Amino acid sequence: MSWTTFIELATPPLPYFLESGLAEFRPGDRHPNRADIGVFDLLIGVSGALHIGENGREWTLGEGDTLLLLPRGAHYAVKPCGVDTRFYWLHFDHPDWREMSGAAEAGEHAHVLPFDRPRSIRLPKHVRLPDPGPAFDRMRRLLAMPIGEGFREKQQLLFQLLALLEQGQAGSDGTPAARVAGRAASLLRQHYREDVTNETLGEWLHYHPSYIVRCMKRVYGVTPARYLLQYRIEQAKRLLVSTGWPVERIAEEAGFRYAPYFSACFKRETGMTPMRFRRSAPGADR
């Protein structure tokens, strides 16, 4: 059993999502120096190496490394990036927390946090996720959502990210399922414009389709079919706000065979038609 630093969040209240982004640094760039920012700053390494310190401690974050920077104290660049470096960042607020040391176990904490079951949340200060794919997926989904919309969905994605941190600290428990789910999700994202079924995934991954479905539901909370639909909708959202393409072309680009079916799915998932979503996007010409 190993020992590490944890950040314990007392609940209620629940953590509150504020904002998120993707930072890209070139060689020679540094993370900005900040002090007493008043919110938690979660960093998730995507590629390269980010050299960062906080209150006298130092870390180098690579792919899958996470670091939770505190609302109080100072964090700063230890040295410039030596290679192209990318990392996600996420700010969230919580008023009642403490820093502590303890055994690196998550146990019952390694689950998505529900709205109706208050408890203490114990997050590792720093951990390397055994499979960063699920965390990357949540961050991509957060960044694809329009600013000022989807509060409840953003909160749920935040809770899922925090649960992944707890699960990552738990060690090897659940890792095989996470690997299978991560590989399946990666294949779905790569082939989202194609007709991918559970049987297709089974052939690609050499696992029984029902096992892949169980792994996806355990790690992502959805079946492969549902994951694929949500990913296609996110691609459609991006195209709606970044292009002037007609709905028919966006449907095809997002992996939908028929535009009416795409429009029906889009409205069911977002509560609005594709054209209304386009008009409501920030910066749209109304």
C-alpha cells in the first residue's frame, strides 16, 4: 500500500463547475505564475511535458498525469517546456476542503458521484491515470458544449472526471475494463462516420460484444451505441457553429445516413433543432 496526498472535499455542497479549456505550449513556453486564485485548477496532461510547482513541491506532467492545484497558495512554472505540450485544464469551486495524507485507495469512491448521495470526496493531489481515454473524452465533451448552456450536463461531466481521479488512485482495480472501454471508445471516435455495431467492436477487439458493452457501461455509463450517438451529436454541434454547411451535409459528415433522422436525434439530445442550435450559438448572426 502506497501513501499520497489527498484533497478531501466535504459534501454537501457538491463541487461546482466553472470553466475548462485546452492549453497548447511551444518549446520555451511556461505555465503562468499565479497565487491565491480562489478556485481549484485541475490539470490533465495530453502530450509533451509540463513542469510546474506549487508551494515548494514540483511535478512534471505527461500524458495521463493529473494535478489538482489548490485555491490557496502559489503555483508556478519550474522551467520552460522543452517540447510541444498540450494539457486540459478545468476550474471548479468548493468551499469546504482540506489537504491530507493517507493510503492510496479509493474503494467505494471509485464511482460516478450521484446528486442524491452526499459524502466526502477524496481526490489524489497527483496521479497518473492507467487509461486517460475516459478523462480525455469528458474534457472533449465539456469543450464542445456552448458557453452558458448545459449546466447540469457539465456538472455531471465534472463529477465523472473526479470519479476517474479516485478510480485512477485505486491502483489496478477495474483497469482491464477501463482498457477495453478506452480502446472501444477510441475505435468509435475513429470510425464514427461508419456503421459500427457491437459485433464490429467484438471483431476488432477480440472480445465478446456483451463484455465490451459491460465495460463501456462501467467506465462511461453508456452502451457503445449510446456513446457513438453522443459523439456524433458533438461533432454535429461543432460543425453547426464552425461552418455554414446545410443540415444535410452536416448529417452526413457526422455519421448520420439520413438528415431527418439526424434532426430527430439532435432535437432529442439537445432539446432544439440543428438550425435553432446554430442560431443560439455565441457569435451567431441573429
